[in-house]
Amino acid sequence: MSLDSERRKQKRRKCAYYMQVVDANTLQLIGYLSDISLIGIKVDTGKPLPVNTNFKMRIDLTTDLANKTYLIFNGRSRWCEADKFEPNSFNVGFEVDILSREDTAIFQRMYNQYGMDIRQ
């Protein structure tokens, strides 16, 4: 079994709370968090993004997730495809780089609190 197929077995959850994902350097909108796993995210965006590209991302946090106002992390785009239902929209899958222990706990809370089970 390949590493990629093993990674795809990570349980994904659809986000009940449509959080903005922005470029941490420019604060320009990348897209909206649409689903989350413990190792990655899917973002809905208005334009295709290059695959195998590193992004420094920021998500603003609510007080029920953390004592800080935002989470900054590195993600690598792994795939990009046109949305099946929304014209002029794209879905982009990001693999999230290793986080600090504190940020991993925040990411886990996002997964638990805002994620709804979906079929793989």
C-alpha cells in the first residue's frame, strides 16, 4: 500500500463552519475550509491553485477553539479540481505540515467541533 493511499484513508469531516483560509503573508483570501482531516484540509476557492506548491496559511479562530486569535500553518497543495456542482469554483486538497503540540491540539479541536462525518 502506498503512502498516498494510506493518507487517503484518514477520516475526513465536512466543516459545519465555513472558515476563511487566507495567505498568512498577504492576508489575501485563498478560499474557504470545506473539509478537514487530522493531516489535511480541503479548501473551496474561486480560482485553480498550482499543485505541489507550498502555502503559508492562516485561519482565524473562535474563542472555543483557542486562546489565540488565529492559527498559522504551512500546507502543500496536493490536488486541484473543478467543483462538480459550483461553476467557476475549485476544490483544492492541502497536506498540512507538522504543527507544534499546541497547534495540533487546536487543529484537533477544529476537527472535533466543526467537522461533520461524511462518506469518503
